[in-house]
Amino acid sequence: MIRALFRTLFRKQQTEQELDDELRSYLELTTAENERRGLSPADAAAQAHRDLGGMEQVKESVRDVRAGVSLEILAQDVRYAIRSLRKNPAFATVAILTLALGIGANTTIFSVVNGVLLKPLPYPDPARLVTLWESHPTWGPFLGVAPANFYDWRAQNSSFDKMAALDPYPDFILTGAGEPRRLAGIAVTADFFPLFGVRMALGRGFQATEDHAVVLSYATWEKYFGARPGIVGSQVRMNDDGYTVVGVLPRDFYLVSKASDFEARARFEVWTNLGLASPPPAWARGYHPLYAFGRLKSGTSIQSAQADLDRIAANLRRLYPDDNKDKTITAFPMEEHAVGNVRTALVTLLAAVAIVLLIACANIANLLLTRAAARRQEMALRSALGASRWRLAQQLLTENGVLALLGATLGLAFTLWSVPALVRHLPADLPRTSEIAVDGRVLAFTTFLALATGILFGLVPPIQSRAARLNARGVASGQSRVRGALTVGQIALALVLLAGAGLMTKSLRALLRVSPGFQTAHILTARFSLPPRYAHGYQFGTGRHREISVFQRDLTDRVRAIPGVESSAFSAYLPLSGTFNDWAFFIEGRPPKPQGVFDLTDYRPVTAGYFETMGIPVIRGRSFTRQDDEDHPLVVMINGAMARKFWGGEDPVGKRLKFGDETWRVIVGIAGDVHHQGLASAPQPEMYVPWGQVPNVEVRPTIVVRSFVDPASLTSALRHAAAAVDPEVPMDQVATMDQLVSGSVSESRFRTALLSAFAVLALFVASIGLYGVMSYLVSQRTREFGIRMAVGATRGSVFAMVLMHAAKLAGIGVAIGLVAAALTGRLIASLLYGVKPLDAATLAGVSILLAAVALLASYIPARRAAHADPMESLRYE
Amino acid sequence: MPESEILQGTLDLLILKSLALQPLHGMGISRRISQITNGAFDVKAGSLFPALYRMEQAGWLASEWGESETRRRSKFYKLTRAGRGRLQSEAQRWERISLAMASALRAT
């Protein structure tokens, strides 16, 4: 068979050569004959050429016939293949369905991988796009950028065509267009749109120093402004202020990003201009809210750009040691940045689904072996009638090709249904899901799969027939050896998948067993966006939050009056919500640190009753009360991790610390640790500050409501209560705490669910394979069993013999599978939490499961063997 | 007789017939046909080789490389079993046709 394949590759060239040889010999023979007839050598040759009628014309007409014949043969083979499949509908149905499932599942997962990992970013010349970060040896390589630093990078570099920055924070409250709405806002520098090659659907982008100008996303324009074509130039009212619409983004533009940056599927609704003062004020080097991007100059490598940035960073360290001590700059390809943390998971899923297809192919190969045995006579007859080995192989390949194509077509139909269904269920932190589609590349992949599988399972019967020829004892042993090898392979592959699924499941369960540090049940959460008037008159560190405090107190009182509500409070940053803020602090009585060195920790503004509502234990001291407001002494709470890190054995309660505002705050209590950043990450040092005493302004309070009843049922009552306090405050992001916890593990849950589904599928297909092989074996050996029983073997011993055979195959398969699982386990180590890739319990568990299923699959064939009538068996054949 | 008037079925039959006794190379087939038809059919290379190729693919002919009478390397064609069967059935069919044609033309 290999030789036959090899021949196809060289066949064309070889036939051409042979045709040339043949015609030359014809010429020479004719010339020789002419000479014998007495012509001069020259005349003889000329006569021969005339007789031939032009070498090229003859060749051409042979080629025409050849092409016609090949097509005709193909058509004939296809017709024959379809006829023979229809004659055997059970085989055809099983084979086509198996293939359809295997190819369909592979194509579906490939569509996801294609959209998320393989497609170039949806911007012109995407390979030149990089993300730019401040980096620090202890805080990490991907830190936010200070506006003043960005200003200097942009001015001093010589590697980038353009550099742009964005601030993803500023949300807007849209009024004057129906109910007040919070719109997800983003501020970008004027270079941002040109950098990404955006062509506005309407209007233009920003000019460098423009203020109160806004660009709408296409969806916002449609949803809130009725897709009015005259929108450009008109005024919209946001945050109690007037903005001029200068442009509308194209429908398909969006910013590809990663979940931990802002949102994986970031759909910003309104874009405003991020004007940087020139030159930037000194304070603009001390906070780091920006994300920066660059477009490399054509022909500039990222390495040489990095060298350029290193030079700038060294310069900035020297000039501004306070803010840039130890700081470097990192340039990282945008494409890799967005998908870096999902690559392993997606590639694992693709590998898993490929294994399912391999196992399915082995089943079809087994079916083909059975068919090949049944068709041996037909083939022998055709061979005797003059069909060459090549011709027969070609016909078999055509049959397999037809099978594979039918399977692939059905599989593709499955994909067209499954891809949109899967996209709806993808975890929210998977980026680029809007780019997942069944496109040309996916179709090419399916075609490739169809061809590869067709050849793969088509290779087995010819290999087997070679093995059988070499084996003097006859066909059956050669067949059973190939079948045995296929089965062992299936079991080994199934074990690898089961082990992977087992590890993932165990990891997910470990993750879900992590106590988040608060009581998740019976809590409803919703976020409010307070208009700017709530922060009017606010100055840094003055503690003027009275308007906000009044809103919070009123709403809390109204909510507590709702039947079924136990308590309620506010927090600026909920656990597992991905939102946070951090603050530098100094502890009283500690030696002063050198310039530019300070302790930094997460801080969370909360209102009275927060710890009680959330069920966060107070370990020492007290929690906040309503008295901890603007008019009372400044207090702060810290968590256990912060107490351990900064006070060790000492009792921090009663100690004092301050932020940059020179006012001391007394630590009044220690709260239990909470997994704010995700169940898998260890709790970090954190402090809590009463909302009325925070040094900055926080206008996005999230309410938490603990209830005796189903928390989701309180949504409309909560909305009414909020409208009664202030109808101009939008409320959104309504969710129960259970939903937030569940959402925070959605990626892990998603890949565990898919991998488990594939593993179960693999187990099912492999057990069908084993059942088929054992059934075939029993039917082949019926005579032998009859003889054994006739000479005194018991039914039990025959039963045991068949089971032992199955157990041997399963045992070898499991052994090989365990080695493979141990080797591949390391590859998914980064996806696991709380479980080692070589988890003995998991490996033992899946081995036992697989062995049990294998024995179950052989039980029926073994029973059939044991219950064979000896006389009947002997008469068999 | 001009070559263009040879019907395809006729050429196939003539080639099969020419190979009935022994394997021949291309020119040998051409000469043999000329000989057994008393020079009525002169098969040119442009018709011969496409036909040979087609018939080989159909499984009627098999070929192998050998040495010609003048010790030149040539491709020899021979009848397969299927080819022999084909020759028999085609010959019978042709005889029926020619008898029918002859009686039709003799009729008044």
C-alpha cells in the first residue's frame, strides 16, 4: 500500500516518461524498416516522422484519453462505492455517523481556536501592533502607565509610527434619551483610531486637544439614537454636561483585550478624547491608569523597539527617581497578549477532540477489516479478471473517500448548528469570541480531516492483508493482531482523555470547595452610577462625601424595609468582580523608607453593615458603624493577611496608619481574608475604609442585599427603592453573589465540561470498538469453542477465556495509556488548581473505570461464546 | 481506406485481433493490422496510442517493456483474460452486424 501511494506521487511523471520512450522506440522501429526498404538513413527518418504525424500531437491525444479515462474511472468508482455502501446500510450508517460526530466535534472546536487564536487581529497590518507596559521587578511586567511617562515614551521613541493610550475607567450617565443609562466609557488619545486603522462609519475621530467631543459605538448609535444619520455635530447630554458627537465607529470595530485588563469582549459604548497636557504636570507621573499601544514602524522588529524603549526607561529612571525607581518598559505583541492565558486551554481541547476522532477512526478501521474479510472473494475475482493491485487499492480508497466525504458533510452540518450554540455558552473571559465563525479556513480544515481520516482508516485493511500474507497460519491471526493493536490504541487514548478530564474535574471541585471568605448564598448585588453632582465640591482628601453618604443611607433604609431583606450595605469593589483599587500607606512609628519606596495594598470603601451583610467574620476589634462618617475620627479595618504581613505577632488593633493625606487613621478591627481576585488566588493584604472617610471619590457604589428569600426576586423592589431616592441614578450589573462566584470559575467549568464530554464520548466509542472486536473474535472462533466444549471444557472456562483475552487487551491499553497520561499531564499543569498532574487517585480511578467498561463490553460476546451449542458450533461453516 | 473512417469499435476489435496470437509493440500492431486487412487499414500513431492506453485502462490489454526484434527497448502489449473475452464477444457481435448489413444490402 505504501508502495502504491508512493507510486501515485511519481506516477504522472513516470507515465509521461514511458510514453516518450514508447514513441521514440516506434520512430526507431519505423526508421529501421524504411532503411530495410532501401531508403537513405535521412529519408528513412523523415518518412518515419511523417508517418508518426508529430510527436507532440500524439502525446497530446494520449493525454486527452488519459484524463478522460481517469475521470471516468473516478465516476465509476464513486458509483460503485455508493452502490456498495447502500448494499450494506448498517455499516454505512454506523461509519458515517461516527465520522460525522468526530469530524463535526473537531471542526467546532477548531472554529473556536481559529477565531480566538489563529485569525490575525481585526485591524490592518496587525503584526505591527504591540501593547506597552510599565514593568517593575516585584510588581510584575504588565503594569498601568503614568500619563507623563506615556508622554515621554511617545516623544522620545524612534521605533513606532504611532503610540496611543487609553483610560478604560470613565463611565457616563446618559440623560435626555429616555431613562438615565450608564454607558461604558473609554477615553483614548487622538492617535488611537489612526493607530488601529479605523475608518469611521460617520464623521471623524478626535483632534489632539479637543474637549467635550464624543465618538459613539455603532451599537450605541443604533440603540440610543435611532441610527440617525444626522447625529454627527449634534449635542448629547452625559454626566450633566454637553458633548458634541464627532463620529460613529464602524459596526465591526472593537478593542481586542484580555479579561484581566478590562473585559475580554470589551464593548465600549462612548469614546471620549484623552487629552494629555503638554508638558504633563508632575503629579501625572505618580498614578498609572493608562493602557498603551504602539504601531511599529514598517521593518522594525519588536526586539529593536524594545532596545529603544530600554534606553528611554533608563533615561526616565535617572530623571524621575521618585516615580520611576526600578521601572522598565515592556513591549509585547498585542495578539499574544490578548489570548496568552487561554491558549493552553484551547489547544488542550483541540487535542482532546482530535483523540476522539482517532478513536472513532480505529472503530471504522475495524469495521472495514470485517468488510474486507467478507469481500476477499470479490477482490480475488476482480484481480483474476486483470485488475491490478493498484487499481483495487484505488477503488478502495475511493470508497473510503466517499465515506469520509459523507461523514464530513454531515459533520459540517452539525458544526453549523453547534458553533453558534457553543459561542452562546463560552465563558465571558474568553476574548475574540465574536470572530468565531465557520469560514474558509474552517472549511479547509474539515476537508483536510475528511481526506486524512479517509486515508487513515483506509490504510488499515491493506496493511492487515500484508500481515496476513506474511503469516503462514492464515488470515484470522493476522486480522486479530491488527484488531488487537487497534483496540489497545483506543483504550490507551481513551485513558489519556479520561485522566485529563478527571484531573480537570478534581481541580474544578477543589476550586469550588475554596471558601471565598464570605457567605455567598442569599445575596443580591447591583451597581449604581452616581451623576457628577454627587461629587461636586469634592477636593482630594477633604472627606466631603455627604451627598453620596446621604444617598447610601436613604437607599439602605428603604431596602431594609423591603419584606424578606435581612440587611444591606455598599462596597466600591465586590469580591470576584475584577474591580479593585490600591493605595500607598505608611505605618506610624516605622522607620521612613527611601524615596520612591512605599507599601501598596488594595483598599475597599464600604459602608456600615458590610461585613455583617456579606458574612465576612470580624476576627478582632469591631467593624464599621454609621458613626464612622465625615464628622468622626478616621478609622480603618485590615484583613488577616495584612495583619500577618505588616504586624506579625503584634496586635494591630489600635495602631495607626496614614495615606498620602497626612491624617492618621486608627485600625479598629481585623476582618477575615476574602478571595477577592479569584478563588484560585491566595488572599492578599487588604484594608477597608468607611465610605464617608475615603480620601478619593468613589461614585460607583455596589449594593449588597442579604435576604431570607430568593435574592433574584428582590430586583424590582430594589429598583423601585433606588428610583424613589433618585430617579436619575442608573442601576445595572444586577446579579446574585452565587452567580458572581459561579461566573468567576466559568472558564474552568467550561473546559472541564467540554473535556469531560469528550472523554465520555471517547470511552463510549472505544467500548463499542472493543465490543465489536470481541464479537468478531467469538464468531471466528465458534468452531474452536465447540471443539473445546466437545472435549470437556466447561462453559465457565470458555467464558473466562474470552474475558481474559479482553482483559489482556484492556490491560495493555491501560498500561500504555498510563504512561501517555503521565507524559501529557505536565502539559496541562497550568490549568490545574489543587491537584498535581500525576494524581495517583485520579489515574487509578480512571484505570478502574476503563477496565470495568472494557469487561462490560466483552461480557455479551463472552456469554455468547459460552452458550454456543457444541454441535451447532461444529456444524458451523 | 482513409483512417478517419475507422469506427472506434472497429479499431478496438482490430487491435484485440492483432494481439490474439502473440504480444506486439505499437508498430508491430500497426503493421499486423495492415497485414490482416490486406492493407485496407493503415492505423496512424495518433489513433493507435490513445486507443492502446484506453484499452489498457479498461483492463483488456496489459503491457510490459521488452526487446524488439532489432534489440530496441519497446513496450509490448498482450491480451488479458478480460481482453480475450472481449475479443470473442466483439467478434461475434461484428459478425452479426456484418451479416445483417450484407443481407440488408443484398435485399431488393
